[in-house]
Amino acid sequence: MKLPTSTEWVLHCAATLAQLRPAETASAAQLAAYYDLPAPYLAKQLQALTRAGILSATTGPRGGFRLARAAKDITMLQIVEAVDGAAAPYECREIRQQGRGGLTPDECQETCPLARTMAEAHTAWRASLTAVSLADILAELPSGAPTRTRRILMG
Amino acid sequence: MKLPTSTEWVLHCAATLAQLRPAETASAAQLAAYYDLPAPYLAKQLQALTRAGILSATTGPRGGFRLARAAKDITMLQIVEAVDGAAAPYECREIRQQGRGGLTPDECQETCPLARTMAEAHTAWRASLTAVSLADILAELPSGAPTRTRRILMG
DNA sequence: GTAGGTCTACTCGGATAAGACTTGTCCGAGTCGACTAGG
DNA sequence: CCTAGTCGACTCGGACAAGTCTTATCCGAGTAGACCTAC
């Protein structure tokens, strides 16, 4: 069970974009330089966030990415699932219905306790990530952080 | 973020072994036939559980696997981490210290809020799986299940 | 001085290869049970 | 009939390939701004 490396990238990039002023944008190249990341691949991930409706992209000179809505309305879970997909890590393939010990379908009307337990754990994980928004992350940074970030990123 | 397919296999196999009487064993071939799984690969996964101290293996005729301790002392998490490893899905590589925007190490004494949030979600997931033991799973099965399982598995 | 047109340069977007990991398979070492022969 | 020895077959254990997904890269389509020219 592993999240893509790019998860860390987009989380940091989203937190960085959240420090910009409204209507300001940052290009994929600027963000890549800011964190020393491979620019083309980072751009691909930012596209995924755009498709998910978390970022908004503008083309042309002075274009780039910006948050599509307020930081307090963007949860960690939304960002993670935008790059990794929303599929649950445990996929029940109903092997209890296969082989010599196979159960009949009507014996399996209730979901198997194993799958239910795994699903509950996934729900707990999602709930934990839903409880934290980008705004919560920003609140933990030093007060001077946005100014520094904007200067280095745009400068 | 995906768990190996074999996770479902070993969970069901562990639940099956928990229905045997003490000192009874089931071989990898018997379990594979019971669920119609590729026997050699299933054996590989059961080995992992043996290394983790969850199962106990005996060789020779009439040998096979059995639980290494009581079902109530085996948690779902222990089984899952035996096959998938205990590594957290989100790995913080401290990219905030790289690139133009890199922070100095002494600015990073506190763990980054993003990594901490992801770690807390992982903790919630683990706690949810620790709360359920194999005995809890067995308690949800019909009362006649162990008899049927033993007859089909061994017979 | 101002407005329109064109042109350039910069942006994102999707389609295309290489590497890593999961999945799947095989054969060898060890051990318990059964058979046989002797007492 | 009982017991010791030997044989055989079944078990797990680790080492070895193929498929699939993540990672990484490239080039093309589109657009906003800047420049130049005409009025």
C-alpha cells in the first residue's frame, strides 16, 4: 500500500498556491523550480488536480495555476484522491464464492465481515483526511511565510 | 494506494485456519483448492505470515499451517502488515528543504503539517484494524460454519 | 497620441517510452508416516 | 505379535521470470500580451 511520490508534490504545491493573493497564478515551471522537481511530470499531476476541480488553469503568458476555490473548502482528502484515485485499497473479489468451499450467492447477501472491516478502516482514514483543510495547514505556518513564498516563487 | 490481491487471500485463509481444532493443520494445497487460488503463490504468502509469527508451519505428511496463537490475539492489522509490510503509504521526503524555496534544517525541526496529517490518518486506519481480531470475525459467521469448513477442507 | 492588427513567446494538454513492483511459477531441502523385515 | 530400520512421499522454503502500474519525458494546440503600423 503506497501512495505515489507525487502526492507529496501536489500537497506542497497546493499549500504554496494557497499562499498567493487572489487572481495570482504560478506556472508549473515556477513550482518545479521552487521544490526542485521534474517539471513535465509535475505538470501532469497538476493537470489531474485541474480535472478534479481543485485547481484552475490559465494559458498564455502570465498564466498558470491557482486554487479553484477558497483554501478552507479544499480538504486533504480531495487532493490525495485527485492524484491517487478514489478506489479503496482493499478490493473484495468474493473468493468465498469460489473453489470447493464456495458459498452460494444467497448465503452471501450480507457483505463478508472481512471486507466490511477493511472498508471501515478506509472510512476512518478518509474521515481523518477530510477533517483537515488547506486553510488548517496554512494556519500552522509562520506568519511571514506567505510573503517569503511569493517573493521566491514569483521573483 | 492499493493493497496486494493476496491480502484477501490470507485474511480468508487465516479465518479458515481459525475454525480448525487445536493441533489440526491445513496445507497450502488444501487452502488453495478451498478458494480456487494459485497454490504456489498462496504458499509464498502464507510463508510471510509464518515469518511474522502469526502462523506456525509443520513439514512432512499431515503437516501444514495452523495459527501460532489464539484467534483473539491476532488482529486484522497484523495479518495485513504481514503481507503488505508496515510502511506508511505517505513517505515524506522533505521536499520543502529542496529547490529555490528550500528551508534550512533548523527551520524544519517540527515535522511538516502535511506529513503529520497524513501520519495521523494512517494511525486512524491502523487503530481501526487493530480493534478487530480474528475471533471477532468468527463470531459473525453462522454457528455451523466451522463444521462445514473442516469437512470440505480436510475431506 | 491612439487604436487596430499581427506576431511572438509562453502556457497547458495529451500521447508516448523506461523502470519498479506486484504477481505468478518452479525446483530443492527437510521431515513425518508407513512399510518391511527381523527378533 | 512387537520393534527397529529403511524407504517413500508429502510438506515448506527460497530463488527465478512475466505482466502491470507508477514514473518520467516529449511535442503539439491554444492564448494572452507586446509590438508595430496606420490613422
